[in-house]
Amino acid sequence: MDPVTAMYVAQGMHGLAYGMILFLLASGLTLIFGMMGILNLAHATFFMLSAYLCYQVIAWTGSFWLALLIAPIVTGIIGVLLERFLLRKVHAFGHIGELILTVGVSLVILESVKVFWGTESLPVQIPNVLQGLVTAGGLDYPIYRLFIIGLSLVILIVLMLILYKTRLGMVVRAAVSDADMVDALGINVPLVFMLVFGVGTWMAGVAGVAIAPILTVFPGLADQVGMDAFIVVVVGGFGSLGGALLVAIICGLLNSYGVQFVSQLAPVLMYIFMAIVLVFKPMGLFGERE
Amino acid sequence: MLLEATNLNTYYGESHALQDMSLNVEDGEVVALLGRNGMGKSTTMKTIMGLLKPRSGKVIFDGRDITGQRPHKVARAGIGYVPEERRIFPNLSVLDNLMMGVKGGKVDTSNANIWTIEKIFERFPFMRDRTNQKGALLSGGEQQMLTIGRTLMGNPRLLMVDEPTEGLSPVMVKEVRDVLAAICKSGISILLVEHNLKVAMSLADRVYLMGKAHLGFTGTIAELDANPEARAKYLEV
Ligand SMILES: Nc1ncnc2c1ncn2[C@@H]1O[C@H](COP(=O)(O)OP(=O)(O)O)[C@@H](O)[C@H]1O
Ligand SMILES: [Mg+2]
């Protein structure tokens, strides 16, 4: 096979897989913001925590699959507890209080992680079936990247089905535009908030497990990938899932092809992209509110 | 007594927006809450609805103390709220907007007066033809009908309607008036804030007039008619 084409395909797969991971992370962030008006600055920290939990579960059980199951659930439960017992308490003091709280929680998790696991970067092994390449049509595809893309697509489809085909989804979409009004119609919005928060942090957790074998596990994960996810939310438009998906994929591809074609510019490509979009659409591509 | 709000004191930060505000609504009654802009009519409704918490005072509905309860509890107790500015869900279809009003739980289907989706369509035929259209694409008058229909889907015992004819054409104003009259006939009590005095007078049994943050005058329509000082003080610009 033509080695140049092969390289394009491989880079494309890397970019797509990273883009889908960014989407998993960004969609929770954008949903929580859209519904509750909270910019959850601890979101990327949950993502990092889940990567550590993944490492730990594998250390105990040797099973990546078990880690993929357990780490995001534990992360989601911690998210629910944060919402129920801390965020809800400071809600009355406005968004600044919520913002500061999420920063505080994020610092506590970061420091705890360093105490428990140190600051070294920890490797995560993927199971044999996910290693190596599959060949189709004369091209090689890395299996783990395909797996990430497939898993994210399944989550995306389930999420869309819930959002657009169930009453719960309808309530969430309505609450994104006017939560108080939904509450005044007799729907327990705080309960829905808690659920959305849990699902959002669960998805951040899945993203954390997915990234662990690619980037290894280290405390700086939250900043590194979190910044990209934040850009995705801003450019896609706060509260817009479709925007997050589109921009996450663009960013993933920019990231991997950027390294290949304009390697000196690669680290700032996302920022350039963000600046260009925001000049023309200050609310992001699909954003409606300030 | 269906609704009994007594000595409500509500603040926006340090600004004292309701000062010992009280009002009652009897079963089956239409009560108008009138006054100039910025007096606190919407604040009164929001406080009853639980969207604002009063620092003191009591809201009793159907014998139950609902003071300071979350809005969804108040709605479930039987109060429907049609806010100013309509606040439909612009990104949801007309049908979904209506379905958002369904509260779940028990609906007394034996009651012939119960509001169902079929009855809503009968009353507002344009909705049947546009079930899949996004709420944002409706005209102002249609959006007003949609908010009212949405709240009716929850079968409230008391409907609080805040300035329903604001910004509507004369034809639509009449339509809204007729809808409110029909709702009242179906056995639902109404608390109405309305700037169009003619509309308010044609519907209401009793009125409350608000001065700045407080209750100024209360009485029947006939008593208000016989009291030009009260009208001059609280209504005329
Ligand atoms: N969200 C708010 N924050 C601060 N002040 C408010 C707010 N909403 C209303 N007010 C003030 O409270 C007073 C009563 O407002 P409102 O109840 O909306 O009056 P009305 O409905 O009678 O026109 C006004 O002076 C208004 O400026
Ligand atoms: Mg008002």
C-alpha cells in the first residue's frame, strides 16, 4: 500500500479518536452549562480522576474492561454527590459561588490524586484484542482508535435517543432554555439537574479511561485535555451538543494533521481556530446565550 | 378559600418589593390584580409560585401551607402559572411544549371538564395543524395561546396569568379574553394581571389594586366603579 496514504489514514484515525474523546468530555461540560448555567471547572478534573481510577482498577484486577465499567461510574457518583451536597447549597449565592466551589473541588481532587498516586506518569495497558491493526481495503487501522470511535458513537447515539425520543430528554432540552419555567410546570428540576450532572461526569469518566492508554495517566491530564475541551465548548456554543460534536471532531483532526503538516504551529492551531470563529460568531457556532 | 396569601414580604437583594401584600381567591372566582408598571404584580405571582421566597408571610392553597415551596411542588399542589413574556420553549415543537405541561400522576378522567390534548386542539385549532413546528416560529398571539394551553395540560385548579394580552393585536386580545372566559367556565379559578382594563373588568369578579409594593384597594367590580379616587390613585396614568 502507498505509505503516504497509509499515514494520512493513521493520522486521521488518531485525530478522530481524540476528537471523540474531546466530545465525551465537552458534551458533559456544555450540557451542565446549558441547563444549570454553571461552568463546572472541576469537569476536567473528574476526567483525570477517572483515568487514575482506571489505572487503580487495572492494578487490582488486571482487567481493562472492568476499569472501563467501574471508573466512570465511580466518577459519576462523585459528580452526583458534588451536585447534591455542595453545589445545590451554594446555588443561592449565585454563579460566582458555584464557580469558586468547582475550583475548590478541583484543587482538592488534584492534590489528593498526587498524594495517592504521586506525580509520575503511570502507564495503562490495553487488552490484547484492542492492540495492533486491522487491515481493510489495503489500509491499516489501529484497533484501539477504532474502538474509541465506536464506543463514543454508541454513547452519542444513546444520548441523542434519550434527548430526542424520551420525555426525560424533552424535559432536559426545555430546561436548557428555561429551567425555572420547567420547574413551574410541576417538574422536579433539581432532580433532573442531579441526573444530568451525573451523566455528564460519567461521560467525562469514560473519556478519562479512553485517554489513559494513549497519553498515560498523570496529574497534568486535566489541564492538557481540559483546555481543548473548553475550546470545543466555547467554539461549538455553550449548551449546544451538536456544536460540541462538530467542533470536537474538527479539533481532533486539526490536532493530528497539524502535527503532520505544520508541526511548529500545531500547539496553537486550536487557538487560531477559536479566534477566527469567535470573531465572526462571538456566541460560538451554535450558541444562543451569553 | 382556594388561595390565601397573607402579609407577604419579598425582597430583591435589599429592595423591599412586596410589603405585607395580601390577597385571596375563592373557588371558581376570577380575581384581577391591577396597578401601574413596577408596583409588584409579577413579584406577587412569582412569590406565590415559589419562584421567589418571601422573607415572611404565608401562602395557603386549598388548606395547605405552600409558603416558600419549590415551584414544582406549588404546581403540583394545583397552581398553574402563565408568565409575562410567555416563555414558551422555543426549541421544542408545539406538541412537546404542550406535553411539558403534563404533570403526571393522577388525572381525574371521570371529570368532563378535564383538559386533554384533544380539548386543547379543539379550543386552539391552529395547534393541531402545526404540532411539529418549533415554538419559536409562532406569532406572539399564538405563543400566548400555547403558554395557556401548556399550563392547562397540567389541569390546575387556579390559573395565574400575567399580562396575557400584552403586545397583541385587537383580534388576538379578544381571542385571549374568550379563552380565559372559557377556562373559568370549565371550573378553574383565575388570578389575572392585565393592563387592558376593559378585558380585566369583563372577566373579573373582584379586583386588587397595588400601589408601590403594597395593596392599595380591594373590592368588587361594582365597588371599584363607585370609587373614582381609587381608580385615579392606582390606575390612571
Ligand atoms: N429580578 C429583579 N431584580 C431586582 N428588582 C426587580 C426584579 N424584578 C422586578 N424588580 C423590581 O421590583 C418592582 C416590582 O416589579 P414587578 O413585580 O415586575 O412589577 P409589575 O409586574 O407590577 O410591573 C419593580 O420596581 C422592579 O423594578
Ligand atoms: Mg409585571
